[in-house]
Amino acid sequence: MSQKQFRVGMVGAGNVSKMHLEGMRKNKDRVVVTAICDPNVEVLEERANTYAIEQRYTDLDDFISNSNIDVVVVCTPSTLRKEILFPLIEARIPIFCEKPFCETLAEAKEITEKAKKYSVPISINQNFRKHFSFDFVKKLINGDEIGNVSSVRFHDYYFRQDKGWRTQCERNALSVMGVHWLDGFRWILGSEARSLYCQTYSSPAIDCVGDTDSNVQIQFNNGVIVSYAQSLSSSYRTTELVVVGEKGTLVSGYNTVSLYHSSSREPVETWEFPTGGQELKPDSAFAGLNLLLESIEHQEPASNSVEDNLKTISLLEGCYQSAEEGKIVYFNTEGIL
């Protein structure tokens, strides 16, 4: 039995839209992009011409009224989320939204309630669940490869100088990259946060007003402590996840996961898989979109639903609140700040 093909519209034709359009172009049996909207005519025409998108709009209301789409992919800056998402929700168009879903928890709650009121499914592009090794590590943990998890250590160091609107945001590194990693910790542990402490720093090496470096400690409801360090000002590039269990330890980057036992200094097994290349991001983005499409077909919440992502945004909000107040912040039993 063949799957339904969905008509997809794009809102936002900036750089990140290329990732989504490439992913959808590789899956034309499932989706066809029929419309695109962006107020910047030059950017709009370039993207529409490259991907042969016939309907082109500079006005959101015009796009909503006339595009006749089944689903919309939103790639606008996160600072504009509410003003973009509210009209789409009111038009009852299912939404696949870029991360971070919102810059603040208050706005995320507002949008989530609006979507619930109008019964509109929204999924978030937490593509690092597959683009990084989180999904693979989660399966190993669930398969009892290391026993009960005791602790997690993670760091992500590299040099990143953004341009444009993001450099003027007070929330920077954690919103850009932390939202991926915070979501990944939730994903592999299958648990929500109990408490969190965070310190941030803005390096003069990077031209931006927001945070570039941070250290975060999170205690989850299952007792696991996660230590996370982020730097967008490091000349040395390294990304490593270490998951310590009672029977073994997993050490992972983008392309390999190694299993260690206490009896040997060398890994007892190493799994290699390509997930981290830029050329593979379109695949992970489409996988997230397809979760939304399947949820529409089966009338069931997607694993990357807005309700789930509210807990990731809650962690992000907790980081910034803790750093600003200089104290530990706490979450309710559902993982909400």
C-alpha cells in the first residue's frame, strides 16, 4: 500500500531552508513542495528557482489563503515564531518547525496551548536525535548493553562566528547548539530533569552579544547526573558523549560509538555509522518531517511533537535562568521549569 504524498509549503527561504528542501527533494514520493513564502524577494526567487517551486509569496496571509498546502515547514528566525505560527495554527495547517522552537518558555507554552485549542499538530526539527548518535546510543541503552546509566558527560567545542540576526540575540550558544544536546540527553535517558545549574560566558573572540561558552549540570528524575560543556569560541574542535553504566561505558562522537568494559582499556566493540556530515543533515531533517506526516495519518502524537519539545525548551530556559540568577533551578515531575 503506497503512502500519501503531501503538498508542502515553506515559510522562510533563508539558509536553513536548503537543508529541508534537499531532504524533501530526495523523497518526492512522500512530499512535493508546491509553495514558498519569504518577504525578501531576491532570496525567495533564488530558492524557488533552484527547487522549481511554482507558487511564490511575499505575504503570509496570501500564502495561507491561496497555497492549498497540506503541511507547512517553518524556517524563519526563532525570534519571529509567534507572529508566524499563530496565523498558521488558526488556519489549521499542520506545522514542522525549525529549532529552537522558541527563544523563551513563556512563548513556547503560549504556542503549545494555541495549537491544542485548534487541534493542530506541530513537530519540531530536533534532527540531532539522528544527525548525532543519540538515537543509536538510546537503542544500546535500551538493549541493556551498559546496564543502568550512572552518569553522562558531554562536551562540544568549536569555533563559530555567525552573521545576521543571531549575533544580536542575548541567547546564543545554548539556543543554537544547546537545544540539540539538551534534547539529546532527555532522549537517551528517557527521563526528565529535576534540577539544573548553569554558568555562561561571552567570549570577545566572537562578535555577538550573547553567550558563547557554558557549563551545565543537570540531575534527572532517574538519578542520572549530566555534565555538559559548550564552547563556540574554541580553536580546537571536539565533540564527545560519554555514558557511564553499571556494566560498561559508551563513548561516542558523530560517526562512531565504542563500548568499554572495566576489564579492558580498549573498546570491546565499536560501531561505525555516518551521521554527522553536513550532506546527511537533509536526511535527518526529512526523518523529523516524516514523523509529523505519520502522526497525521495515524492520528497519534509524534515523538518530536511540540508537547515533547516543550520540555527541551524548559531545559533551555532553565539554563539561562540559572546563569542569570546564579543558583540552581528546579523542574516539576513532568520536566517543566
